[in-house]
Amino acid sequence: KAAGAEWFRVQHMGGPWTEWRRYEEVSSWQAEYGRAVLVQYHAQGSSSYIVGDCVLPGGERCYARYHPEMFLRTDDNDWGMKDEGR
């Protein structure tokens, strides 16, 4: 559920986006096991938001992400001076 959403579009990670269409809580999009799905939705007067999800055949979660690795700069790794943010 996306409170206030009016439009949305969907893609399998790395594939083309669908056309923008009116928001609906349940769609006919066919997800594929092990392949991440991204949903972008837009509410009037706000930015667009992207959420992702991925499920393996056994029901386990996989990861929906753009990059195989991210490096975070936080207090925990002395703002990137330590290699512990990976």
C-alpha cells in the first residue's frame, strides 16, 4: 500500500519500466522467482518513490538493489576512514 499514491509503474530489475498507470493495490504484474521487482509510485505534490522486493522459490527473501555493494559513511566507520562500512 502506498498512501496517497495516484500513479505507479513496475519493472523487473534491469528491464524496461511499464507505462505509468493509475495506482491500484493489486495489479496483474507477473513476478518471477529470484528476480527483483521495483515499483515506482507518485503522489501529487510529492516526489516519486521506489520500493523493491524479491522472493526465492522457497519463500526466502533475496535482495532488490541497484549495486552489488554499497559503502556507507557513518559515525560507525569514522565517516569512511575505516573500511568497515562495506
